[in-house]
Amino acid sequence: MIIIGFLFAILVLALDQLSKFWAQEILLNPPQSMEVFDFLNLSPSWNKGVSFGMFNNDSSWTFYVLTILTIILILVLVFWIFQRKGYLFSIANGLILGGALGNLMDRFLHGGVFDFIDVHFKGYHFWTFNIADGAITIGAILFAADILKDFLASKKKGN
């Protein structure tokens, strides 16, 4: 199980960094917004906050606080991968870990996280995000599903 979590983390990290490089250096160079579908644009932006643009401001403390919190989260996730068994839990942790590492790498290299996937519907634009943000979100959903699965199993046994 341990190896599955780390494999997913490495896969997410690689896909995230490759997609950001592709978007920055090839597709969106010079920076521009590009419509892909009626509901999807590729639109470059730099986020100094957390996933999906939350806490995106120019405060001098944001970089340090978010970097420290991300490092703590990464350490907790690595610890959990070694403590817990189960495919779903390992995959969820791997997705979150890989996403956190990808965004942390951006923060160290560029001072912010590169986002470029812009989903919209009938004039409403949602947050611009990247592969790392998507992996973190999917990992959190899988993590919640794993907890719910364990809870329902324990209820079924009468515990």
C-alpha cells in the first residue's frame, strides 16, 4: 500500500510540473487566454494564495505561512502513508501529497503557484486552477469516501 501512495504522488507531481511548463513555455507564450471549449479556457495567472485562489493577496506573510503549512501537511501525509493500510486511503494521500508538492515547488521557484485551467458556465467563472489543485480536490473527496466507508462498515458490524 505504501508504494501506491508514493507512486500517485510522483505521478501527480510530474503531470503538474510538465503541464505548467507546457502551458507557460509553449502554449501560452506570450501570456494569453485561449478558449478550448465553450466551458473551458486556458488562461495564465499567478496565485500567491492556496488552492483555487483562496487567500491570494500581496501580504508579505502569506508566502511564509502557506509554505510552512504546506510543509507540515506534506510531513503529515507522508506519516499517514506509512501508518494506514488500504488502497483508497493510499491513493487519496498520494493525490494530495503530489498536489501539495507541485504547488510547493512553484512557490519556491516562482514565489507563487501557476494556475491556467479556467472552467466557466453561462458567464460564471470558477477558480482558475492547475493539475495539483485538481489532484488535491480529488484526493480530499477520496479521503472522505474512505472515512465514510470505514464508518459505514463499523456501523454494519454494530460497533
